[in-house]
Amino acid sequence: MDGARVRDALVAGARGLALSLTGWTVSLWLSLAATLSIAFIPLGVGVLTTPPVLLAVRAHADRRRLRAERWAGIHVPAAPYRPLAPSRGRLMGRAGLTRRLLADPATWRDLRWLVVDATAGAAVAALAPGMLAEGLFGVLLAAGLWRPVTAASDGSYWYEFVPVSGQGTALVAGAVGCLWFAAAVLWNPTLVRAHFRLTRARLAPTAEAELARRVVRLTETRRDAVDASAAELRRIERDLHDGAQARLVAMGMDLGTVEALLDKDPEQARRLLAQARRNSAEALGELRDLVRGIHPPVLAERGLGDAVRALALRLPLAAEVTVDLHGRADAPVESAAYFAVSEVLANAAKHSGAERLWIDLHHADGMLRVSVTDDGRGGAVIGAGSGLAGVERRLGTFDGVLAVSSPAGGPTVVTMEMPCALS
């Protein structure tokens, strides 16, 4: 028998035992506590007890989502919980929090999952350690190392469907125990995955809830996109007015003066022509920078990978870029990803105190993923007014997400994801 499969069966048995015990204890007691707390709301006691109980239910559900990902590779989507805005006053604050929690459909979904987890979910998970235990009992019977306390007066007893009355029948029981072991090796990982599939079926948001969440998110990101576009247009107008336009106006005045001085003072006219030439060169450079800020030529010509490599070359610190993109995304997606990466790199160079950066771009499962890692001091957060908040808004326009892991002392890992297809 394959050693790796035996090891997987034993690990799955231990995980099944943990899941079943958690279902029969934590899920069951939280379900009872939530039921009693909600029932006692009319008496006033439930107003005080319901919020902590329901928040504990959410934390328990989040832990189960994490275990599903780690133990079975099954992704359970995060719950679209409604935000819990703080309320003033102790008692009124608890009452408002209770009302908001109970008005959230995700709360009732979690409570329904608790009941399933404490019954069917725990039963499915318990089958994995149960088969291992049955197999162990059969082998111990055959070896004479264990005897049930329920033996009859003549010393006989039953193991499964086998009446054990002597060494011969004990060996039959051992053979049945080996079959249980074989079944455990074959089915234990599947049983654990079945438990988590049941968890996903009960905890994952419904299609209606997911659609409502996406509508709210797209409404917010559309407003942010409109504001960002207006701000970008104002920036372009300001740059043109203060930069290239001013230089072109000065150049026109110099050329007018040159016309008047060609016959009277040719030397001064030559100096003004040289100055006009410098102004035209500077105006052209500013226009090129402005165009590059709107849509970099390298992005249009070479794609996102080379555009990010060009960004990394301009950084004041060492950077390593890894690109695994077999094709190109739509131009708006590439542009959003480019400027998001540009903002993250600028933040890292300016605020992280890092000496080195690692940038990884790849596309998998219909998602464009970009991660930027630095060896700086850490402490980066997504907050109002921060550059990362602007990145989050930019990605949100394309239904993308931003995640930041930045413990004190570093390292900082910024991960960006956007759904897209590559041509």
C-alpha cells in the first residue's frame, strides 16, 4: 500500500476528528447560544448578548473558510457582510448593532450553516476517523490485544457482523478491520473534502447576494472612477497651462522680438532664437512626459510586462521582475494595472526604507495577479488619503481587489488581482 496514501488517510482522519468535534461542540453551542439570545431580545437581555454571540459566529465561520482553503484546497468565498457602523450610547449602541446584525442576510446564512455543521457536517467528517478506529479495533482483536467490555458470559462478542468466539473468528475480524483500513485509505481525503463542499454550499453567498454586492461595489467604483477622471483632466489642464503652454507663449513672444531685431541687432536676435529653440525643446519634453503619464508608449507597444520592467529600471533601489503572461489583456485593464503598480512602487521607494523589491506578474484562472514585495520596515496600511487607497479604487473600477500584508519590521507584500482574459 502506498505510504503517501496511508499518510494522507491518517492526516484526513485527524482532520475529520477535529472537524467533527468542533461541529459537536463549538457549532452546536454557538447555535444554541444564538437561538437563546435572539429569543431573549424582547426581554432586553438578548440586546446585550446577541451582538457578541453573532460576531463569534462570524469568526467561527471565517476560521472554517480558512481551514477549507488550507486543508482541502476548497475556496469558500468571503461573506459579503454589511458594514457595522458604530452607534452612540452604550445601550442604544447595542440595540442598533443588534438590529443591523439581524437585518443582514449573511447572519442568517451563518446560523443555518451552524445547524448543518453540527449535524450532517460533523457526521460526514466523523466517518474518516471512524473507519480508522474500526480498522484498528479489528486488528487488535486478531492480535489478542483488545477485547470488548460487552462480551457475553461465554466470552463471545460481536465485531461488526462477525461473532467472535475464538482465534479463528478473531482473525476474520482482523480481516474485516483491514478492509476498514483500506476503505479509510481510499475514502478519508474524499470525506474531508465532502465536508468542506457542504460548508461551501451553506456558507458561500447566494447568487442574489453576490449580485447585490457587485452592484453596490460597481456603483461605488464608478463614482470613484468619475472623480478620478475629473481629477486627471484637471491635472492635465494644469500641466499644459503651467508647462508647455507657458513655454510656447514665451517662444512666440521671443520670435516676435526676433522679427523686430533682425535688422537692428542681429546678435540679440540670435540669442533670442537660441532661447526659443531651448523653450521648444523643453516644451516638447514636457508634452512627451504628459503623454507618457496618460498612456506610456512602452505599454501600448510592448505590453504590461515590459512596461513594468521599464518602471523597475527607473527605481532608486534594486528590483527583480518576474513576468508570466502569455498574451495581452485589454488596453484599459493593462493601463489600470500599470498605474496601480506604478503607485505601489512609488510608495515602496518613498516610504518603505527597503533596499530591494520583487515584482511578480502572472495570469491564472482568469485573474491577472501582481505582487510587489519589499524588504522594508513594514507598517503599510490601506487608509484614507494613502496611495494604496487610490490603488484600491483604481482596481475596483475593474472589479479588482487589493490585499496588503505588512507586519511591523516587514516584509511588505502588496497583491493586486483583476479578472481578465489574455488575447
